[in-house]
Amino acid sequence: MAHSAKLVIALLHIFAWSFLGILEISNGTETDIYCLRSIKESLEDPHNNFKYSWNFSNKTEGFICKFVGIECWHPDENKVLNIKLKKMGLKGHFPREIKNCTSITDLDLSGNELTGTIPSDISLLLPNVTSLGLSSNNFSGEIPKSIVNCTYLSVLRLDNNQLTGFIPPEINQLPRLRTFSVANNLGLCGAPLEPCKPSPKKFIVLCKEGFLVGWIVAMVTVVVVMFRNTLILLVKKAITKKNKKLMKAGTRWCSTDERSKNMMMSRMEKMVTRMSFTEISEATGYFNTKNVIGMGKIGMMYKAVIPNCWSLAVKRLNNCQSYETQFLSELSALGILRHDNLVPLLGYCSEQNEKLLVYKYILHGNLYDWLHVGEGELMDKILEWPLRTKIAIGIARGLAWLHHKYDFRVVHLNLGSNSILLDTNFEPKISNFWGAKMSSSGGLMFMNSDVIDTRNSSFVDSGVWELGFVKKDVYDFGILLLELITRKEPTEINSFSYGFNGSLFDWITNLLSNSSDIYSVIDNSLIGRGFDGEIFELLRIACTCLNPFPSQRPTMLELYNTISNFGERDGITNDFEILMQPKIAIASSSIDINTISTFEERYGIKNDSEILMQSEIAIASSSNEIVELEIAETN
């Protein structure tokens, strides 16, 4: 009987996982090649370890992965995972150029003859390092305090050097640190070594100075406290009425209240499958670094394989307490919303100090990696123009649905090519909703999972929602269009505005007035293939999105209608009456949007109005049933 029960439980686990399914975020960058070349140039190599192995004239795929001491994320990608240059007799200072190897997790320089100090900004040079080996060198000076910001560190070896001073006590509090070695540094003191002791003379001076400082601090404290209490009394009456209103709303809705958070989590269980930490841990190989497929601002992404051999993506938050608001925001948004152009959230886990989100594994990874391939990489990873227009239309469709066609109006506020995933058919999926804000038709505004009653608030009256939030998404969509057209990174795109008072709108306006300059910014792989006219028109569309006055930017619904229906008209139309029709009206600007030929019809892209007009919230409950979220009416 017990055996049967275990069998049933195992089958139920497999059945629960069977709804899950694809994400991949990986690609090499040119910065890694520059990183290794700079390291080679900055270090003395008396044994010629670099001379015969680190050959940068070789431009084959993944060529740096064959260098001595270099391990890559993938053998055929120039993306460095680990650098292990142990016992190679290298001389010089700590190679600051290591910062250009942006994805490195393990650095081992032990057993060399390196000198100087450990960089004070080492956490900026190695933000994602998990293992750092600097032992058996000649490093001097103090251990930098910033090393405690390397929160992923599990191994830190600094033994057999000439380090001095205090050991930052916070190092012993790093959550993942398992190995910490500082032996044979005669000038070091503090845990785990002997405590630091001041000299007798210094102790007497410190006592005298301490008394004087203590007296001054005490007097200043008294003055500050008196001033603070007086100030509180003066403003207390002015804010009492407002505080009562906020407290009333907060009693029912505010998610920062622990009780409200618990209620919210219990509701989420009816919308998204709740999974155990043990199941997810096993599926990711106990979060093995070999299964890391990406690193984001709030967590690490792992590839997981469930018992039925399906793959999925698991986001493990870096610090669940610091990012709990973002966790609830993403869970609230993607747990409620279902649309063909949004990444499917399949499950979540919230146990003790762990917060995890489980998504469908999207095969083709993110748009950023497809647009910004480095030199020498596979040419078949270059997106053709028809696919780029398909992606632009899909993103516009998804954003239009979020902004206009739902009881909950949603703004993303974190849109970029790295938050757009591409499925097997290159249909875009919008992801990364951790910074999203939501507003219901009843007037409730969700701000990173906090809820504020906005029916009478200044958010509605001042137009903050529309101008500050919605039109921010429109601006970001304009940057995305420029990425699709130029295949340049956002930082490089923004640099084009430097000669135009920081205005991309003015830069594009000037560009469109001089056809000879346009070709200098368009992706070379697109020029002369019969799409030049469409590219120019999409550039004009992007320009309207980047208008410095938010009120004059088009809405996402207008953008979607414009892009998806261009082919119905053969020529360019500047008819004012047509331009001002509600479905295509776009606020005035110095550039009119001209019509283009239909991208969707020409390339066979599905113009599914049903997808855009989806209005119900289909939610898979823990019992695998489809239910609808009922939104309670407010008082």
C-alpha cells in the first residue's frame, strides 16, 4: 500500500511538471576577446605560456576557448566562463582588464609573482565571481572592503601573500562562502585570525579623543532630536487626514503588509503551479553552474530538465528579501496575464529564504543576442528583414494588448532587446516584468506589487500613468526599433544624440533630411536587398516614439495598427483627416508618419486581431483547471 502511494505521488509530480516547457540566454561577446588580449599585454610571461597558446590571429568560432587556462560557457562561443592561470610564473599587477570578461565566474591567479594591491573596486571588476584564488603571490595592502559585495563568492583564497590590516568582518557573513583562507599574511588581523590590538600609546590617545568626541556627539544628538520632534509636531496635522486614507487603503490592499503578502501568495497558488524547492533543485542539478544560461539584474537563470525530459528555465533570485517586491511583481503580472506575445510563467517556489520563478524554455534565446552577434560568428544568426518586421509587429501587439485591451492595464517599464525572447518560429515573447506597474479599470494601481487607490489620486489627475509610465514603454519601443534597423546596442544608439543636445528625435530628424547619412547607420546586411523604403519608413515610426514630449508620442495601439496595416495602401498618405482618425491618430510632431506596405501580408505574418483582443485571464490552477480571476469591487 505504501509502495502504491509513493508511486502515485511520483506520477503526480511528473504530471505537474508536464505543463512546463523553453528559454535560452547565451552568447559570446567581443569584449571577452578584448579582455584576454588586454590581460596578455598587461602581464609579464617569462615562461611564454601566452606566446604559443593565446593566438589572437585565429578567428575561428570559439578560438579563445582553446587558450591555456580558459574555459568557456560553450565550446563554440567566445564567452569566457573561467580563467585559471595557476602557477604560470606571471608577473605584474592584478589585471584590471578582467572587467571586460563580463560573464566570468572563476578566477584563479594563485602561485604566480603578482604584486601591488588587490583593487579596491574588485566587486565592480568581478560582479559575478563565485571562486577567487589569489594565494601564493606577493599582494600587499589591505583586503578591500568592496569584496563583501561579491555576493556569489563561495571560495576565496588569499593565503601566502603580504596583506596587512583588518579583515573585513562582513566577509564571514557572505551567504555562499564555504572556503576562506588568509593564512601566512603576517600583517593581517581579525577573524578568523587573531583579533587586532591597538598599541598602549594609541589606546590612551583614543580614550582622550573618545571622551571629547562622545561629548560633542551627545550634544549634537540632543539638538537634532529636539529639532526633529518640533518638526514632526508642525507637520503632523497637515498629513493626518491623508495618512488615514492611505491606512484605510493599506489595510485592505497594501502588499507590504505581511498578512496581505500571505493572502496574495495563497491566491497565486490558484493561478500558477506552486513547486517545491526540492523538485526544482533536482531539475537544475542542484543549481549546478554548468546549467547557468543567463544572469539578470535580480537573479541567475538556470536550465532545468524535468522527469519527462522536457526543458524549462528557472530564475533564482539573488537575495530573496531584497528582491521580494520584484518577485511579487513578476508573479502578479505573468501569473495573471496570458497572451501569445508574453513569456509563459509556469510555476514558482517560495520557501524560507528561496524565491524561484519557472518559465517555458524558449529555444532561440533573447533578441539582444541575435542582433548583437560579434565578428566571426555564424552568419546564420543574422536576422533577415522579414523576421525583424515580424518581431517588431509581435512586440507592438503584445504591448498594445497590455496597455489597452485588458481590465488590468499594464506598463512594462523595463523593455529592451534582452527582455524579448524568440520562440521556434521567431515569435517574440515579452519577459522581465519585475519592474511592471498595473492599474485596474476600477482605479487600483499596482506599483511593483504595491496597490494604491488611484480613483481620486494625483496619479490620474496629473496624467502620471499615461505620460510617465505608458509613454515610457513607447519610448523604449522606439529604441528597440532602432536596434532592429541598425543592429547597434542601445548605448551606442544613445551616443548618436550627443551632437543634438541629447535628443535622438532631433538626430533622426536630421538623418531623414540627408539620405546619404542614413545608410551609415543602417545594418549593412539589410542594404540593397529591396527593403530600403520600408526601413526608412520604420525609422520615421521610431522617431515619433522618441519625441521628447511624451504627450506627442503615439500609443502602442496606434503603432500596432500602423505597422500591421501598411500594405493596404500603395502610396504615402498625408491626408490630415485620415491621420486624425481615432484608430490611427498620432499626436503632432515635426515628422509625419507615412504609410508603408503591409509587413504582415507581404511576409505571411499572421495579423491575428483575436490575439490582440484577448480579454479573458486564463489561469492554470494548482488542480490544472482553467479559471478566471474575479476582481473584487472596491468600496
